[in-house]
Amino acid sequence: MKQQTRSKQRGISFLGLVFVGGVLAVVGVVAAQVFPTFVEYQAVLKATKKASSGNTVPEVRTLFERAAEVDNITSMKAKDLEITKDGETIVVRFAYQREIHLAGPAYLTLKYTGQSN
């Protein structure tokens, strides 16, 4: 029976495994906090597209408020929308940011912008 020397052994050391596991855990925690903000962004985008079917500014804001209630949008309100007219088409724009507390004084700031058309 041959004994393998240490130089021919393959694999990851225990400390390497702990380090990789720690990095994956941190990435997983941050991703779990970012994912709901992305889902909310998609809901805001869908709500602005619905709201752009309105004919007047108050009607657009009302349509957005209804969609925001259904989709549980909390990051912005209808008054935060920028509503303009491009020819005969109503364009609804939005911009907002979300901050996620990481640790101590560290925050992750996510800036979301979009428009209906």
C-alpha cells in the first residue's frame, strides 16, 4: 500500500471552506434584502404603465394610487411622479432610492428610475 504525500492531496482546507461559506452567507443575506426592492421596482414600473393610460394629471395620479395599493408599493407616492406629455402620449417618470443597512455605518443605496414609455 502506497501512502500519498501531502503535496499530492487535493481539496479545500477547513479554513478555506469556512471562508467560502462566510462569503456566500454574506452575499446571500445582501441578496435577500435587495430582491424585495427589485420586486417593488417592477411593481412601480407596471403601475406607471397603467397610470399613463389616464388623460389628466389627477387621473394619472389616481390610477397610480390604485395600482400602488394593490401591489403594496411603499417607496413612493403618486405625488412623486413626473407627468409630461410627448405629443399625444402621456409619459410618467419616476425616480427614488432605497437604503439597506448592512452593518454599523455601512449602507447599500439603490437608485431606481424609470418611465412608462
